[in-house]
Amino acid sequence: MAGGEFRKKGGVPQGKHLVHTTVVVDSGVYAVVRHPQYLGFLLCVLALVLMSQHWVSVVTSAVGSALFYRDVLREEQMSLTKFGDAYQRYMDRVPRMNILRGTITLLKERHASRSQ
């Protein structure tokens, strides 16, 4: 659960909401992709479009997906402002939403650390 990872690793003060994270969380699912919630949304939208196979679904999902992607970019800009270089290093290491690339990168990093 993403919220659990933020509670455990994000330095969220007791009684505060997850948006009050004080540390960049780069473990768990966040070691694979930077925006797992948005990725999940986009995959659900794709599944619904493939099930309905209707042009209205395609149009509305394309608009919704574009708006969500815009939110991803805004969130990243806010995180860069809040966390600075730590978030930039995280962005350099972990892909935005490419789960395949993120998984391969994570496995390579783990293999390299075991070899040392």
C-alpha cells in the first residue's frame, strides 16, 4: 500500500496527512515507478476502453489521461521545489511510470549491490 510506505519511510509527522512527507520515499513500489497511483489509473482506463470498445470511451479516456499526466508533471515540479536535489536524483534513477524499465533497473541495482 502506497500510503503505508509514506507513513513508514516518509517522515510524516504524527497525526499529519501524507502530503506532509518530509523525505523522498524511494522504496517499495516507489523504487520501480515514481507515480504508481497514476500508472494504476491509466491501466484501469485502458482496460475499460478495451472492454467497451466504443469511441466515446476512447475520447473521454484520452482527455482524462492527458489531464492526469498534466497532474503528474505538476506533482513532480512541486516535489522538485520541496525536496530539491534529492528528488532530482530520484527522478534520474526511477522512471516516471514505465514499470518495465523500472523493474529492470531495480533488478540491475540489486544484482550490482550483491556482487560488491
